[in-house]
Amino acid sequence: MEILLNKVNPASPDSIPKFVTPLPKPVTATPRTHKDLPKQSYYELSIVEGKHRFHKDFPPSTIWGYNGMLPGPTIEARKDKSVFVKYVNRLPARHFLPIDKTLHGASDSPEVRTVVHLHGAHVDWKSDGHPEAWYTKGYEITGPKFTREIHEYTNHQPGTTLWYHDHTMGITRLNVYAGLAGFYLLRDALEDRLKLPKGKYEIPLMIQDKTFNEDGSLFYPDQTDPPAPVHPSITLGMVGNTIVVNGKVWPYLQVEPRKYRFRMLNASNRRGYVINLSNGQPLIQIGTDGGFLRAPIEIPSIELLPAERADFIIDFSNYKGEKIILMNSDEEFADDHTNVIMQFTVDLPLRSEDTSEIPTALAPSMDVHTEHAHTIRNLPLTATTDEYGRLMLLLNNHMYHDPATEKPALDSIEIWNLINTAPVPHPIHIHLVQFKILERQPFDVELFDSEGIVQYTGDPEPPKDYEQGWKDTVKVEAGSVTKLIMHWKGYTGNYIWHCHYLEHEDHDMMRPITVIPDTHPVQPPHPGENHNS
């Protein structure tokens, strides 16, 4: 065992120095040659076990990474130009984190499996990273939905910040926590015309939380509190006691007194963040999950639940010589350590004139109108217990293996009313589509639970300022109905929707979606009419 440096105990946040480890920018993936594919379009990433140093005073930790890196290499793509990626499973036969064999997909499958989902991508389902399309090393054993070794991403969508991560049935929480996540940056002509900070002044930030054992290895809980009758047992959520950005614990970034663009991603299993700057300076938001906003907005803080992204600019021009902390003011799991994320030190000389600009306008309006909706779905989020007495959260009162109840027709527009009867919010992710948040409205949970009636108890609330753009993951507040509108276009086939608290997802808070051909177009419903099929 490597001797700990400076008597730092990775298991004790009190002993870990903050802002002493530099923030790395994720490396950019390099395309490879494939005899059957266009030049500069093919990538091959190895999924391997490796060693990673999370802090300058930590010994190396065992991780799983794409090309052995955490985060994985960033794939740079262009709108409407296809990218082909082969994710090669070279993992060992045993997992180094505790596997609950009672979960759907884990009881009768090989211990180590993987499949990769490009989160937020508009893509054919066979390249979507379906959780049942998993495969083992060398494709020796494959899941029931496995169809291809090479994923094709056609990139027929606006430029935005996407990310790729493991999505294996029953063990997503473990594989992502082990390190299987990376950025996928999709660029387009609109971005080319904007004079945004770029190059070394554009930095992706992958924010996660981790807990470590004393020897620097990753800790992951193997039991609930109180204990379940099975061991190992899934928990309600992994919440770490340290904050990790781009694979480093409480790092710092030296910056010049100029504008920087940051693409921020919450890649944590369970923790949400409310992000702001310690000096009270506003964040200038330019984008959400699905791309650019219509125009930049200044916001004092932004909330990001797992899988949500935000694209924003920080202008350090007037803060030469200062140290500014990126703060987390979320109160759900607040403590004296996880309320800070990283530090910016404005101590680099200005290398050249800052010619970047904050545009007055970004993307044209592309709204979907409610009067064009073909179907309205009322979809409850509910709580129950499993056969071992553990709390289990469900979507539309069904478990994953039940037949699909959400079957949107190709080229249809749907409104989803997500009715959250559970005592906690949930970040709900819908594959294939980007949607707009229409409103949230509180309702009488007890009445709904007893009689199935939605009776509102307050006025509709518009989406937050930082939720105005296109989204693929939404915070569904406890005791509220969250209304979304979406256009199902481009592809038919097998997709899913799920909670992006990864422990909830693995414990059956995930449902299939079957996008069907538009063989029988229907008329838009009369206002107020409810269609649930």
C-alpha cells in the first residue's frame, strides 16, 4: 500500500486540503481509420480498469474509465455529420463495487457488463445504448436488445453539450460511479458565428461526489439503513462526502482576467447542486441540455440535478488577483465541505486581447405549441416497497419489465403530466427527445393517492429562468404536476424513460418507450381532454 502523503486521510474530508490540485481539461478523443467508414468519423474507446489519482495527496485509486481516463476522452462532433463509436469492453470478470443480485437484470446476468448511452442524443434506438443491449468482454455474452458493436450518431440536432455514460441494466449506478462517463460536444454553424470564448477558454466541468476509503479506494455502500434482509443491497442513493470536478477532489483553475465558457454537467449518482459564485457575481447562461437559449440571461445561481447540463460564461475581467469559489448552496445534503466545488484563481496574465463576446441573441425560437398536441398523458411517480421491504419508486405504477404503456406515434406531439406523489423530487430523463417545460402546479397528493383525482392546490408556476431552453432531463418537484411538451420525430423503436438518480433507476424507476410508425394519425384532443394511450 502506498504511504499517504502529508498524513491526508482520503476517508476524512476534514484532513483533505482544498484547492491544491489543478483542474485538468478532459483530453479530446482522436479519430481512427476504419476501412468501411468516412475519414475522421470513427472512434474506438477501450473500457478498462485503471489507476487514477483524485487528489495530489491521495494514493492512486482503482477506477473504470473509457481509455482508462476519468472523465473519458471528449468526442468533438459536427451537426449532421455522422460519428461512429465502438466502445470495447476490456474490463475484468469481477466488479470492484458491491453488486445487488436481487435487482432486475443483475440476478441472471454476468457480473461485469457494459453498454454506452449518449445522453441527449437524437439517435436510432439501436445506437441509443439501451440498458438491455449490454455485452461482456469480447462480446462473448450479449443482452437481449444487443444488435451492433459500432454506434452511429447522426448528429441531426442543434449543437449542444451531450455526455456519454454507462447504462447497463441493474448496475448503471456502479459503472458510472466507477468512472464510466465522458463529454460529447456537438458543434454547429450557429456556434461558429458566435464570438464565444473558445479553445483554452472553453472548459467542460464534470461535477460528481465521491467517498473514499482510507487507502484511497472508492467507497460505495453495500447496505441500507436499517439493514435489508439481502446483502449487498441497493440504497436509496449514493451521496459522497467530497466533490470531484473532472476527476479531481476540490481542484483549482488558474484563469486570465477575461471571459471563459464553462459547459457544466452534474454526473453525480444522487446529489443535486445549486451553483453560484462566492463573490456574488452572476453567471451568464447561454445554454441548457438541448442547446443555446434564445438570448443570454444573467442568473445568481443555477440548480442542476443529476444529468442536467448548463452552458455559461463567467467574466473574470474585473477580478484580477482574486480567488473566487464555485459554491454549492443546495440544502438537501448540506455540510461544511460539500458546499464548495472548486476555486478559480485569477492570477494568470492576459495573454492577448479578449475578443470574445456575449451575444445579444443566440438561437432562434423553435417552440412546440400545446394546441398541436395529439396526446396528453397523466403519468404518476409513486412509491411502494419491494419483496424485501425496501422502498422502491415507480413510473406510471409499473416496473421495468411490464409491457410498454408509453407508445408515441412517429411525428406526434405529446404533453406529459408527470404527477409526483413521492416525498422527494426526481430528475426524469426521456430518451430520444428534447422537450420544453410548460409549467409546474401543486396538487393534493392524498386525494390523488386515494381516488386518482388530480386536484390542484395552487397556481401554475412557469419554468425557472435557467430552464427556459430545450431539456432532456427535468426536475419533477415533490407534490407537483410537471407538464412537458415534446415532438417524437426521426426514429421508431425501443427507447426508455427513467429517473436519473442512478440508484432509483437501477431499482426499477425506469420504463420502456415504444415509438411506433404514424400509421393512424389522430386529431388533436379537445382542450381539457385526457388521452392516456
